[in-house]
Amino acid sequence: MAAVGFFLLLLCYFKYADVALPLGISFYTFQIISYLLDIYYGRISAQKSLLRLSVYIAMFPQLVAGPIVRYTDIEKCLESPKINAENVWYGIWRFVLGLAKKVLLANQFGELCAVFKASEEKGFLFYWVYGVALILHYYYDFSGYSDMAIGLGRIIGFHFPENFDYPYVSKSITEFWRRWHMSLGRWFKDYVYIPLGGSREGKGKLVRNICIVWCLTGMWHGASINFVLWGLFFAGILLLEKLLLQKLAAKVPLCKAGIANACRHIYVIVIVIVSFVIFDAENIRTLGSYLYAMFLDTRQSFMTAECAYYLKSYGSLLILGILGAVALPVKIVRKFPKAKHLEWITMVCLLLLVTAYLVDGSFNPFLYFRF
């Protein structure tokens, strides 16, 4: 346990002191801690090979952007990586898909968010367009990096856990967090929430445990107050669902279930948009002005000329991003399981488009360098 404390102190120092932050420190620190705790609780035996342990800790495909890989996830692969044609092909395809998400979608939504922030004529609708662009930006950026990591891992014979499962199709925030950054959610559940008692010891302990987990989740992302507020915001919503909304949902008649499901989807998207506005805020004053404009300011224009211009410019991209985030392209592709030539054609087209965008553009921010 002393070793766990050492690595936590090291993480806190780099996170909260005014020093250069090593890339991906949160990811590989959590991997080391999970390894140490699994040994402490007798779940695994210590790896006797320093080389194999080093490979696990410094696994380059997911070192700087996740997913968080536990030792048990790749223990067998460390002994004998499964490198074969099927894994290599799948890995290449998954890497290209992730790269396309990042370059063709995430970067473009990031540009729209930057345009909004620089605008002096926002208006009610532009704030919500920004909110939609923001959640798509974070989704395609982070899931794109995860896809690339999973693909690279598969090429060299390692099976990394999935990190995203189309979170925007969720009907509750509880479900959303089972689908978003799944490796981080499982880590906090197994190493913090359950050891604290989970939901087994009454409502008081449940409230305490969820608040602790989500405060730590916010702090994991950074030292700024907006990250802590982001975590506590989700803690409040999750407690509201567990203590009240789930009971109310169970009483909805079956004849109205379709309407209720649609309302749940809308509720999830609105909550997620608000959460990422909090997450992305530069300071509390900016956050307050954004939330006020999105919900309370009745004096502002509904749509400005600038908003109309950028809706026209980015409208098709927004629609494409929304369809991709709810898995529609995947559902279409699954209808043609034997059309391997379509996969090749799609992959080549994506590579050509990505190359063109990379040559022509310079907007390629790495969002998760802070984490």
C-alpha cells in the first residue's frame, strides 16, 4: 500500500504543481496502481519478468490516451502475443477508423467550437449548436484515440478493452457512464466505489461513495475548479436517478413507453451538453454566462446572422456526426457481413481523405495531453 501511496503522491505532484506534465501520466499511473492492488488483494501473482512488467506499464499504443489497461486484460498476451493475419487486418481497420474520427470529425467540430468562442454575435441557438459540437468533438476525439490504440494493440497481438460503446444512445446518465470511458468507470468502481461499500450499506453511504468517486473522477482530469464541478454535477444527477427517477420510470405505463424513451434520450443529451460546457469552461465567469444564455436569457436573439452562416457551413457535418454517434453507419455495415471488398474500399477512401486533411490543415489539438 505504501507503493500505491507513492504513485498517488507522484500523480498529484505533477497534476497540481506548476510543472511540466508527462504525457498520459494519469493513464499509466492508474495501471500501476491497479496492478499493485490486484497483487495486494491476491487477485493475481506478481510478474517475475521485469521485461514483461515494463511492457505492460509502458504499452505504447495506449500509453498517452488510454484505454486504461489492467494487467489481467493482457496477462496471457504478455506471455504469447497472438499475431496473425486476422488480428493485423482488424487492427489496421480499427486504427484507420480512429484516425478518421480524429481528423475528419473531431478536428472539424473543434474548429466550430473555436469559432463560437471567438464570435461576438452568439444568440440562443448558437449556444446550443456549440453544445452539440462540443459533445461530438470530445466523443470523436477520445473514442478516435481509443480506436487507434486498440487497433495498434491488435496489430502486435494485444487485445485492449473497449472504451466507448455509443454513449449517446443512452436512456439515463447511469447508462451513459457504462458506455463512456468504460475503462476509467470500471477502475473507479472496482478500486474505489466497491471497497467503500458501494450501495450495500444504505442511502447515506451510497451518497457518500458516489460523491467521493465523482469528486476523484473530476480531479483525475485536472486541478481546475471546473473539473471538480463537472464531477460533482454528475454525482448529483446519478444520485437523483438512483434515489428518485428510476422509481418514477418504473411506474410509466407500457402504452407510453415510447414517448418516455424519447424523453429519456433528450434528457441525457441535455445533461451531457451541460456537463461538457462545465468541463470545457475556461473559468467560472465564462461558465456562468454560457449557462445563463442557454437557459435563462430571454433578451438575446434566437438566431444571429453569424449562427446561420456557420449552421449552413457545418450543418452536413453535424448531421453526419450525430448519425455516426448513434451507430447508424455500423448498423448499415452489419447488413453486409461478407462484403470484405467494401471494407477495403472504405479504408482506402478514409486514408486518402485523412491525408488530404492533414496536408491542408493545421488544427490537430491533442485534448487528452492534460490527463
